Amino acid sequence: MPALANDAASLRVSTLLGEQRSAVLLFESDELDPPALELARSLSAESARVAAEPRGSEPLDLPLARSIASRISIGETLAYDSNLFRLSGPAAARAAGLSRMGDWYSATRLGLGLDKSYAGQQWVLDYDLNLVRYGAFDFLNNNASTAVGRWRWSAGPDWKGELSAEHREALDDFAYYRQQQRSLGVTRQYTGSAFYQVVPDWQIGVQAGQGSRRYPDGSRPTNEIDFTGVDTVLRYAPPSGSVVALTRRTVRGNYPNVPTTSGGQSESSFDQEELFADASLPLKSGTRALLRVGTVKRTYGRFPQNDYSGRNGMAGLEWRVTPRTQVSGALRYEVEPAQDFVSSYVATKGLRLGALWEYSPKLRVESRFEWRDAEYRGDPGFGVASGTRRRDRGVLAGVTGMWQIGPQTRGIASLTRENRDSNQAELSFNYWTVAGSLQWMF
């Protein structure tokens, strides 16, 4: 079987839900999200104006800089990771031929952006270059670029949509990629969407996308993938601020490099179908409930014993306690692919708690806590005892602070701790990270 359970970054096909996006997980990457040196949102209009540039709805979206026609940004980050390769302990490091587990690294980010609107159309272009350099593990040094282009179009009062192209490069996460070598993945994705307002407050739309992931360095040829997806969406958005959407999604994926000989045990393709409903419901000023329920079904091209189906759900609440304080929480249950010799999917239960405190328009602190319980299930049919199936439990806690030093300069600091326990001892790990960043925008 291909090492799909060890993929570091998930490929996604997205669909619009108002100003939000939802995404299909094409293969498992259910790691607790690593800390980002930026804050998720601001509470007041004044803070939004001086503390952070507007961003896209996806966490990975680059700043869209809607308020300016162009931008140049520079950022410098210095960080330390106590267990860079997510090893189970010093003995595992020695067995891998490593003299240490942790390392310092620096990341220099250079960005260029352009935002232009005319006659109801918006064109957004962004390019980022990240230069990452490590101390002891300098074989991980890399230059990774990200380029995003979007045309948000409208035709009269009833039609709107988006055409986009994305190119993203990133190192695979060692929590999944269990090798002590560099693995730089390149993801390309092209999407187009169109939504029509049938009657006031009701829209129907379609979004189609295709993309691929490649490893030009040759590190993971069997994990390269091509994928296509189509969403059909029925959306209700009344003036009250509520958003409810029903989405039907079909996705097809193909692994072009896996061996398909008669003795091979690798899957070459899959088909996935999803049906889900999303709701974002304002309860009172500054408070919102988030809900999602759905079903997923995946069928494979070679081994039907890998097929699985299940249900997904999420319930969350964002609560503005005071004008300067917001707390949030979410419970989720998800079924995702995770192929190895004893499992074909993973069922994940998770809890996320967060808090955002705005001391002043220039100083904010955000904290979060996440718990995850993942059970690896299914029956690939290769005669392996079920008692060896994997189960992981993880806890992550982090705090991030941002100080707006000047109109064009800000500093960000982050501290994170994660602990992972697995019934397969070699997959357990814990680590802590500390990072500081200075960012300038012109």
C-alpha cells in the first residue's frame, strides 16, 4: 500500500459558503495544525485597521490587501523546535544517526501583491518566497514559493464566481513523513465557480477544480497524485447574517507512479462522494454557532476491501464575552482515509478551544487548546491481526501574541507544546516550539 497515512499536507477541493470555504480531504492529514505566526481574527474595527491586513477565508490564503492596490512585505522569523523529526525519544534519534533531536531555524519571507477592482470585478495576485535555513540539520534548507491568482467576477446582480490558480511549495510534516530527509512537495490547483441568485436570499452554484502534487526532488514518487472534483451547492443567506448551504461533492484521485503489478498491494485510484450541510448562525452580537453534518464514501480502484463510508460532524460556538475578549470551542467527528497494512481509514474525535484577548488596538494575545483521538480502522484484507491497529491520542496547547509596533511593522511571538501517545510506541512523540517574527509591509 502507498504510505498515504504519512502525508504531511492534505490536498483539498474547496467550495464557497458565504465568506467561508469548506474542503474535501483527499487523503489523511489530520495533524493538529502547527502554530502560525499570525492571529486568526480581530475583534474591533480599530484593531482590524491597524493590527492586520485583510486575509482570504482559507488559513493558507495570502493577504489579499483589499485596501491597497499593491504591497511589498518582508518577514523574518527565528524559531526553535525541540523535536524536529517527531521522534519517539533520544534512542530513536541515535538509531537514525542523528546527534540531536532539536534545532534552530530561520525563515525569511518576501512577498509581492496586487489587488485591483473595476466594474464589479476583482483581480488579486500574490507571490511569496520563503527562504528557510536550519542550524544542525542544514540538509533541510529550502526555498519554497507560493503564487496565487484570483479573478472574482460578477455579471449583473444575479451572477458571481471566481477563477483561481495556485502553486504552493512546502516541506512535508515529519509527524507523517517518518523519514529524516527533505521532502518538498509542490501542489498546483485550478478552480472555477459560478453562483446564480435564483430568488432573494437563495443561490445555486457549481465549483470545479483539478490539481496535482509532485515531488521534484524524487523523495516520494508513490505519493504523487492527480485529482479532480466537482461541487454543486444550494445556499441560503438571508439579511440576518445566517448562512446555510447543502453541498454534493464528487472527487476522483489517481496515483500515477504506484506499482500496479499483479503482486503489488498499492492502490492506483479512488472515487469519493460527499453530501454535507453547513450552517453559520448568529445568536446575538458577536456570538455565532457553527454546525456541519455530512456523509462520505470512498471506493478504490484495485482492492474493494479498502472501501469505506462514514459520517462527519462538527458543532462549534464563537462567543464574544466582552468587547475585547472572545472565546470559541468546537467538537468534531471525522472519517478520513489512512491506508497501511492494517487499516483503511481513521475515525477522529476532536475538541478545540480558543481565546482571543485584545488588550489594546495594538496588542493582542490568542491561545488555543486541542485534543484529538484517532482510531485506525477498516480491513485491507492482508491477513494482519486487528490487535495491531494503531490508535493515537494527542494534546496541543499554544499561545501567540502580536504587537503592532508601527503602521507598517509588527512583532509576533509564539509558544507551542504538543504530546502524542500511540499504541505503536515508535509513533509517539512530544515537542515544544518557540518562535519570534518581525514583519514589515509597504
